[in-house]
Amino acid sequence: MDDIFNIRLNKKQALEKMGIEPYGRKFGKTDALKAITDAYQEGKAIKTAGRLINIRGHGGSAFCDIKDYTGKLQVYFRKDVLGEASYKIFKEQIDIGDIIGVEGELLKTQRGEITLNVKSFTVLSKALRSLPEKWHGLKDIETRYRQRYLDLIANDKVTEIFVFRSKLINRIRSFFDERGYLEVETPMLHPIPGGAAGRPFKTHHNVYDTDLFMRIAPELYLKRLLVGGLDKVYEINKSFRNEGISPRHNPEFTMMEAYTAYADCNDMIELTENLVAHLAKSLLGKTEIIYNGKTIDLTPPWRRISFVDVMKENFGITEKDDISVWANKLKAKGIEIESKDLSRTKLINIIADILEPKEDDASGAKPTFVVDYFTELCPLAKTKRDNPAISERFELYIAGMEVANAYSELNDPVQQKERFKQQIEAEGLPLGEAEGIGTLDEDYVTALEYGMPPAGGLGIGIDRLIMIFTGADTIREVILFPQLKPEK
């Protein structure tokens, strides 16, 4: 590798001696490469640019391919067209991996391949390192994630995933915009952590000499906007949780949260079904997708199952049981529990893992709403009118992954304050020291005291949704720069 680097460094220096900038300046690229081939016209003058990905020399000529994120284009260098001096520079100083600008006219070869007959070229960036071996692509997982730029160069499928991601987020925006929602931005630095169960990242603000927390969720700020009279709001947000890393978890992740005044959890079910089906139809042209070899039908309506029924049938746990009883009943069913003092959060995680649909039968071919959660698991949700032990909440599972969560939002400030206190007590921490959803957010309670309309709230995990749409088996495949263990 050092030898290759030095050879290319010598070529860079040779270009400089000839008065040629090896790292060029503005170049008026008029068309992306795919657009050129899609709108082919014989003899059309073209000025474009891309990365050189192969060279096939034939004496006084060479066929090459250049590539950008939309596709590739064959370019043809000929000594009798470029002139001897320019062709010599191409032959001696240009390497695979260099970024070049080219001008010329389009033609088709005898094999019918669209080709740019190059009349002049410009060096725009001299690559000092060689690209991954072209025939096999970039395979090493660690290298792919740590050096995503190489992954994008070497693997067209990776580029397609992130172009798709961009389009999907754009379609989510248009979906909500067309329905009268206002896109907003809320703080990523919070004075106290809240809005979801999770351990936060902590930082310190020097000027105010105060600790701040990276956002766990934007929920409590978005609902403050409902209090302020913004009836339909959404945010596509980055959130952070200082917890484990797995194929489905990254410490930094993307969510979409939407809140609708004068609505409830059932409205959020309909909104979610319509959104996901719309994304499938507009981006894929169909509402059936294949994930892990299984066909999933996204056509509404979707399946619903009751959390209450599942807990009773599988573990004998009912909404009347005190949370202290849960551990014993879970142990009786063979669930391993490490400690005697099991927190509510740990219990929720154990139950969620057991409850998670595995999509191993025909009934799993539809997305599944798990509805009717125990109220003590839902401190921010409104209870059912006929049974205060059960809350109006759902979690959505697609292909065995939790993708969305929604509530009929609790808007009673007295109940909300009491729920916060109960959460903190369950974690065994003094007021003000709990992390996550159990933190007593006095300002949020104050906001509710001014009156928040009844509302439905929805949160969707964008990264997991993109995993399902693109067939990715790990969240790292759909995040451009996932968090990795530091290299030594």
C-alpha cells in the first residue's frame, strides 16, 4: 500500500510540475450520468464528471467507465482526438479512483453501448489511495461501516439504500405537509431527560455551568406546542440513548413524531396504516414487500392483538396484579430474571422481547398493532374510559420489529404529575435524579395546567422502517455512519 501511495504521490507532483492542478476547481457538470444515458442523443455535446472506476487500454485509445451516485458512463479516450500531449498525461498520470471532468460528444459503439467520445478532460481530484478490488467489491464489514465513503464507491446497492432513505424521508414530509401538519424543530439539548424510557447522554454547558442531556425523545416539547395552539405538528428528529448496540439499536437514531389535537390512539392507527401504505405504493409501486424471505402485506387494515390478552394467556398476569407480582409469575414460566429488585423498565424490556411477534406463521404476514397496555407501563397515555388499569396505546410490529408507538395523550396535569412521581419511586430514585421517562418535568406539568387539547401522538422509528423497506438485516446498513467500537 505504501508503494502504491508513493507512486500516486509522484504522479501528483508530476502534474504540478506541468502546471496542472491535481485538485481542480469549479467544473460545470451539466448532467448526472444516468440522465445522460436516459436521454441519449447521437452527437450531443456533453460536459460531465465522475470517478474513474476502470481503464481498458488499446494502444492509442482507452475505454473507461466513470461513476457518480446515479450510475456510470463509458468514456472513450483517443490519442488522435485528444492530441499526443493530453493523451500522454492521461496514460501516465491518471489512475483508477481519480475524479475527472470530461467534455465530448455522445455515440454508440458497435456493441450498442452509450459512450462519450472525449475531446478534453480535466483532473479534478487525484486519488492517492487505490480503491477496493473492483471485481469483488468491498466485503469487510468493519471497513464498510468505518469508511462508508469506500462502501458507497464500491457497492452500488449501498448507494441505492441511502438514495431510497432520502426519498422516503422526503415522502414522509410531503405526506404530513399535505394533511395540514406543521414541521417544527425542538431542542436536542434538554435541561432534564424525558419523553421516553432510556439512559441519556450527559454534557455540560460552560457558560451557564449546568449539565444538559442529549434528547431521548422530542415528545414533551412537541406537546407543549399543542398547548400553544399548534394543533398538528411533526418533527423528523435525531434522538440519543446511552444504551446497548445491536442489529436494531444505534445510540443515535432517527424518529418521526407527530401530534394531532382533538384525536386519539385510534386515529393514530389509521394515520400509521395510511402513511406506511402510501410510502410503499409511492416508492415501490406496490404494498407487498419481502423481508427475510417472507412476504409482508402492507395493505390496511392491519392485525390487532391485545397486550392484556397475551399477558394473561402466556403468563397469567392481569392488569389487577401489582408490578411486584410480575417477576414471580414470569419466573414461574421459565423467564430468567437476574435480580430480586427488578425495575419497571427491565420488566418492560423482558415482556416486550417475549411479546414481539416473530413473523413465523401466516398470521405474521401483516403488520401487527399490539394494543391495550397496562396503565403502569404508560405514564404519558390516557386510560381507557371503562377500565383505568388499561391505557389507550399501541406498539406496531412489522417483520418482528417494533417500528412505532402511539398514545391517546394524557392531558390531565394532576394525573401526569402523579404518574411521574410513581415512575421515579418505581426506579427507587429521589425526585430529580431519575433518568428518562421518570424524570419529574415541572415545566411540562405547568404547560398542561394551562390546558392541552385531547390529542393522539405517534412515534415511528425511521431507521427500522427503512430496514424493512430495503431488506437490511442490521440497522448499520441504513445509517450512513453508525456508532462503532473505537479502533485501538
